[in-house]
Amino acid sequence: MTNNFSKHPGNLSLLLAQADIADLDILVDYITDSGKGRISLNDDVCERLVKCKERGAYTELDRNLIRKELLEFGGNTLTNVYRDVRSSIAVGSLLDRILPDVDTAITYDEVVKDVASHLNVPFSNDDDILIVEDGLLRKILRNSFEKMSAEERAAILKELNVTDLSMLGPAAGAALIAAGRMGGFTTYKLALIVANAVSKALLGRGLPLAVNATVARTVGVLLGPIGWVVTGLWTLADMASPAYRVTVPCVIHIAYMRQKAIMEANTIACSACGARNEFKARFCSDCGQALQGK
């Protein structure tokens, strides 16, 4: 499954199939409102997903159910109702000839781009999903940047491999974050920082961090500034559609899960400090420890 994901990193089903239990638990909390349920969520589905979280196990069907429910939330209520009604009409009937066709289900790409549009993230319709997710993460971090202290800005720029710390001004730093894609482990750290802050702000707990101490410290420092921006996102969600209270955090968390899976497939972890290194490296770039098997 990992090999298949490496060949198709934009595929949501492959990503969920290999996802860690802890990451699925967070998606379930977003979908079920931490088990309290939602008006547009079937009670049986809510109960099933909550039980998965309680027992710490998800079957293939359960993982597919998470995907299905996320796509359901991705379409607005009126659109989903129309899709259901349209698909139930007999082929060749009068209504079938009158009513316009519609796809029977939306794709995850559509969900991501809908969230990006909602948050005013620029993208092209033909952009790959990883590019749109990257832009979404950058937008949240960029909006948080102006709320950071000079020390916080220095920490985030250093963590994102910006060596010229003279660029500590909000405008310069925000522009740099908004610039082209960073790629590699830096993109993973960007996703980790944002997703952790979203989880902390909405669920009261951050991600289970299996990262080296330096990254963990940076993540902790930036919870406040990013959390303030996240709170603002939920004000926008309340004014728009309740579905965004599910799709926005889920899309952010899945962007993190995707970068995590890509990073794990292409790097090796140091047994001493947890830092990720290229497969060809013989010694850890952070602590100098010899990498196992090298």
C-alpha cells in the first residue's frame, strides 16, 4: 500500500488506507464534533466512527467511511440533496430529460479547492492537489505571521530553512512564506506546525509528535498566533456553511497526513533524536549519530 501511495500521493483512499490510528482519530473528532454528533451526520455513522476511535482500530470499511463522510460534508446541503434526488430518477423519464445532469459524487480535489476558495487561497483549476494544499497551509501561516513576536517569527523562519533572519519584519517574512513551494522536509514541517495548531485550537489537544526536539519546540511556540487565525476561520465558517467546520480542519489535517506519508516514504528517522534524514545519509544531520543500517 505504501508503494502505491508513493506512486499516487494525491489519492485520498490510499492515504487513509495506510494512515496511523492517531491521525484517523483526529479526523473522526472533526467529523463527529468529538463524538457529540452533527445535524447532517447520520447517528449510526457517528456511533460507528466513535467506536472505532474507542477501540483504536479501523477496518478498510471504516477508513472508506471516513472518506465518504468527508466528501458528503464537502458538498453543500442543497447540492447533496439534489444529487440524491437526481440519481434516484428513472433513466428516460420526463424528469430525467428535464433536470440537468450532475456527477453522483464530488471528488476530494473539489473539496480541497472549495476550502481554498473559501479561505481566499489563489490557485488554478488545473493545479495538482498537493499544490493547492501547500497554498492553503501557507495562507494560514502567512496570516499568522503578522501576529507573531520577533522571536516567534525568527523561530518559524529558521524552522523553514530561512537563514537570513534579517527578514523578521511581518511584511517581508509573510511575503517569503507566500513565495514558491518549499518542498521536502520543510513542507512537512509547515504542514505539521499548522495542523498541530488547528487540532490544539479546536480539539484541545495537539498532534502526537514523533519529531525531534527542535521541531517540537517550534510547534509549541507557534500555537498561539496560529490558533488566533484558526479561531477567525471558524467565524467565517459560521457565517458561510456549517459544513466548513468539518471540511476546513479535515483538509488541513489530511494535508499534514499526506506530507507525513511522503516524508516517511523518502527519509529515514534517527534512532537517537528522531530527526529525518535522506536515505543516502550515513550520519544524522541534527545530532551526528550514525544511522542504523548505514
